Amino acid sequence: MAKLFGFKIQKDEENTKGVVSPVPQNNEDSSDYYVSSGFYGQYVDIDGVFKSEFELIKRYREMALHPEVDSAIEDIINEAIVSDQNDSPVEIDLENLPASKQLKDLIRDEFKAVKEILDFDKKCHEILRNWYIDGRIYYHKVIDIQKPEEGLKEVRYIDPLKIKLVRKLKQDPSLRGAIKQVNANNPADIENPEIEEFYQYDPAQTQGKNALGAIGQTPFSTKQRPVKIAPDAITFCHSGLVDRNKQTILSYLHKSIKALNQLRMIEDSLVIYRLSRAPERRIFYIDVGNLPKIKAEQYLKEVMNRYRNKLVYDASTGEIRDDRKHMSMLEDFWLPRREGGRGTEITTLPGGQNLGELSDIEYFQKKLYRSLGVPESRIAGSGEGFNLGRSSEILRDEIKFTKFVGRMRKRFSSLFLDMLKTQCILKNIVTPEDWEVLSDHIQFDYVYDNHFAELKETELLNERLGVVAAVDPYIGRYFSLDYVRRHILKQKDEEIIEIDKQMAKEIQDGRVADPMEVQQLGLGIHPEQMPGGALNPDPTGMGQIPQDPEMDGSATEAPEMPKGGEI
């Protein structure tokens, strides 16, 4: 690792002799680039990969400048990241983490430190937008090599055009990545090729392989060689969309390339058509008599210059000038007519009649929004505003859009998870082995601002409460209380325990009346307790009957039964 820049998190030596697989370890989420061999030895063949990714990333960034695409991207980003004045856009959720409260508090503190290093509360919109457009994002984790226990000092953004993940074979490239048979007598005794993984950072990459920039110079010298950076020193988060045929990571905008190009062509053709067919033009038939051809043409030009009045408006200066020298396609037509015709005549050529047709434009706009995963109702001026009524009235596209945003959030959360891993391991909070177990239970809670989700939950709660009210007379006869809470109200075990604790505490504090006492009072049961803690029931169900204090209480007692038995 001395040849690599950065740092590496070492794990304890693992005994993997019992693990047998003909498939080498790989990263199924990203692209794999192996070393090639040539006449001059072995080299890392990623120039073609750089070229293809350069073209894709630059195309994605150009697409984001289109108004319709930019509007759709803003809808997606605003839905995924809610920038509140008081609340942080994202918080860590450790409810399911099997660890002590002290460890959870330490992890929460380190997550706050990671957000401060990223300045995520202020730059969350820009960070997520760059990740969404490019389909990937890179950060270099900077630490103090002399004091690694202090954790991350800062993180620096790396342009995806300048860095690439490389996976290189350490063994003889002539094996071509094949497995090696160690023992011929034992087919399971095999050895996979050893793969070296690193990031190649080329600061001279701007427009292509050692190409000149917009100002004619590269920001760094072209003689500077690319730098190899250790994998643990880079935080890499991508979209999860991979073209397996080309071994290239794609952006979420990739699906809309064709739709956007079609929309652009339709809009351009519409503009050209309207410019050429909008004005009404006149046709002048000039009687030239029996003049020869040359003199007839000369006579026609004289008449045209005599009656033609072309006023030109200069938008730069605001002046109007008379320009008789040029004739454009949008002007009038002057045609000669021989003797024997109808003489000089002026007719009108009407303009285009279907200039108001925009159905094809609207179709491709909807197609573009569908390719981006944004509901068509969110198109500006569509007339289909967001419905704030019952959740059943909301389109199915909103449900799909909500699920898409949730998947995108979960994918983007790997950025926080990787930085949190580095921070906790460097500060000796957890070991690399323990992190592999704990990371599966760490979740991130984003601030939610989707009206549909709120309406959906409210509607579901109303429906469930309606079913509970209908089932309530049959509780204790056909349904149990536990069944109602679990299957109708959909309460989980943890929620049932927590709700019971909260209700007991509120009844004890006197903030809420005991529902059992309220029910007993409604049934006419005396509220005072008998000795032993039992309530004195009223068998008649009519409530307590007032008695005269002078009356003997024995008069109300039941008569004794004859000897021989008791009831």
C-alpha cells in the first residue's frame, strides 16, 4: 500500500480456506476493469471506458440544462430532500441496532460530525442534484496520517470526469482471470486470482484524454501522471443502474435521452413551420406584354422596386430602416404574365391554418416526464393540479413516484454509511468486523414532505377506526382485543407494548380517565369498591336504588330457602 495514496482499513486475518467458489470476489454494483497485456507488457486499459463515460456524463449535464428536464429534476430533488429551517434533512435511525445506549449515542455524534464535514444541511440540494445528474459522486476522505484516531478532517469533492475505479489482476495476465487448480486430486482445492482494487485520479482530465479545456489550457500539467488512491480513502456512491453490456454506470437521466431528443426536434420543426407559414403573402402578376425575356425581367424588377416597401426593424438599435436589396422566402411573389392574359393581378396566399396544434408537443412532454418517473399531472399548465381530497382520488403515478423517491433515498444513504464507517473505525468506536454486523441495522430517516403520504395515512386510519367501531360489539364473543389490535389496527408488538405503557402512565397521572371505570359507570355499576377490591354490581342494571335510612336493611334481603339445599 506504500505505492497508493491514502489509507487502508485493515481487517483481522480471516480464515477462508473453507470457502470455495469458482467466481472471484467482485463488486456486482459497479463496473469491472481488468489489466490487459500487450507487446510492451501489461497496462490498465481504461481509455475506452473513460471516453464512453466522458460522453455520457457530459450528455447528462447538457440534458439537465433543458427547461423541461430541469423542472422534472427539481421536482424529484425537492421531494427527496426537504430543507427545513429548523429540522435537519436527514437523521440517523438506530431503533433496530442491537447495541448499548452508549454506543448508539457515540454513533449519533459521529453522524452529526459527518454531516458537518459535508455541510449537508446547507448543501443537501446541490449534493443530491449532482449525484442524480451524473449518476455517481466521489469524495476524498482527508485524515491526519500522524493522528488517524482523530477521524476525518475534511472531505473533498472529486469531479467524476477525473476519477475511475480500476480492478487489476496481480497474477500473470496470461491466465485471463481464470481460477488456478492447486491440487489436481481435489477439485475443490482451487485458488482465485488476486485482484488489486484502486482508484485512478487524473487531474488533467477535463474534456477527454489529456484534452485542452475551454480556455486552451488544462488546469494541471499534462505531464502529470495519474494518481493511484486507496479504495478506503474514497467515498463512492452511484445510482445502482449499470449497463452490463458496456460495463458502465448510468444515470437516472439515461432513460430520457431519446424522449428529450424527440421533443427538441419537434419543437424546432414547429418553430420553422410557423416562421415559414405564419404570414400572409401576396402574389403579383405583372403584365409584360410582348417584351423579350431579358427586358421582361428588367421591367419586372423595376415594378417590384417601385412598389415594394420593405421596412426592417433592427432589434439591437431599435431603428426601422428601408431595405430593398434583399428578398427573403417570407416576402411576396412577383410573377410575369404575357399579353393575352388577364393583365396585372394581385392575389393573396393564405398562411398556415393549423398553427395552433400542440398535441404532438404535449405528447412528447408527457413521454419525457414518464421516462423521468415524474407524474404527468406535475407538468406546468397541464390543468391537473394535485388533489388534496381523499387518497383514493390521487393518481397511481403519485404512488409510483413516492416509491421511486424512497428507493433513491436508500441508494443515496450509502454515502453517509461509508463516511460513518470510516469515522467510527478510525476513532476506535467499532472494529471493522463489528461494523459489518451493525451496518445492516442502521437506517436513515429523511424529512418527509409528501402530501400524498400524509393523506394516505389519514385515510387508512379512518377506515381502520370505522372497522373497529363495527367490530366492537363482537369483542369477547367472536374477536379478541389482541386480534383487533394486531390485524385491524395493524399494530406491531413493539407498538402495543409502548402504547400500553403510555396509556397506563396517562391514567395514573390523571390526564385520561380509566376506560374500564367509564364503561362500568355506563352500565350502571357502582363506582365504589367493595372490600377485597371487587365492585358491587347492580343485577337489575337500573343503577343504585335510594333507600330510607330508617328502613331495616334486612327487608331487602332474599328470603331463606328451605333446608335441603342452597342456590
